[in-house]
Amino acid sequence: MELLKKTIASGDNRKATSGMVQVCNRTYGNNGWLGIASIWISGTHITQGTVKLNDTYFNTATYNTPAWRNMVMCQEIGHVFGLDHQDEVFGNANLGTCMDYTNDPSTNQHPNLHDYEQLALIYAHLDTTTTLSQSTASGKPGAAALAQSGDFENASEWGKVIRTSSDGSPSLYVRDLGKGDKIFTFVIWARN
């Protein structure tokens, strides 16, 4: 999806919509996750995405700060645009990017130069494909319905764990819809 054509919509319980990034927050309950980003991929192109922030945890003293909200929101939206983590070790020194796991988000509020360079590489491709009007899971029975109706709020809906962070928590899942269509879900877990 072309970076400049990507639309971000917000609300309290948005579902995935082709050609858009839906961003929402609400009290999703004590399910363990602070924020999730689900990205629909068709071949090598992002077709849609959702970002969800769990106010159940953001309403607690630990996470109810502008620094935590900014870092988690920035990281999850960064994932939907195609960025990955720069570091997944919570105790390492902060890298000055929201794409860094941290115990103290005070200096990890925004993308850094590396993130912007990565975005320039991702969106500088020369193919003529646009995914704004494509839908994922074309032709596979049941997959289109899953892609459009799934809330993807529970780990059981995210598919297979393909990466864990340094503390052993699953940080990236993939759900294969077939025919080159996949949903990747990045997770930031609330920590005690």
C-alpha cells in the first residue's frame, strides 16, 4: 500500500477495512496485551491493518502516562506501516525510537532516523501494484470472511507464534489464509 494513500481511521472498536489502517482503544479486559497491531499481507503488499490499545491496562497507574500511550501507539502504527522492532530486550539502553522494547518509554516516543530510512526503502519500490482496492484471501473458502469479521483480540485468533521477545513472551504471530495472504499480529504484553 502506498504510504501517502494510507488512511488512518479511529474509533472504539474498528474492524479491518481494505486500504485502511483502523486505530482503536477500549477496555479489552485483562487478557495480557497492552497493544496489538494486525497487518494483512497479500503477497508482499500490506492491504489493511488494525491497531488496538487496551485501556484496561492504560487505566492503571503503571501505564496511564503519556509516555506509555505514545510509545505503544507509535510502535503499533509503525508495525502497520511495515516497521519491525529495533530491539526486543526490555533492559537494554533506549534507542530513542518507539520501535524499541523498553521498561522506561520516556525517550522512546517517536520513530528515529533508522525508522524513517526503513520506511523510505519499503515505499520506494518501483512496481506498479496498488493494494488500495484489493482484498485479502481471495478465493479461499472462509478466509475472506475471517479476514473481514475477525476481531483478533485473543491470542487464539492470531495463528502461530513465529517470534518471542527476550523475556520469552510471544511477540509476533502469523495466520496463514492461503494463496499468499497472511495476517501478522505484533503484541506488546503488559508487564508486572
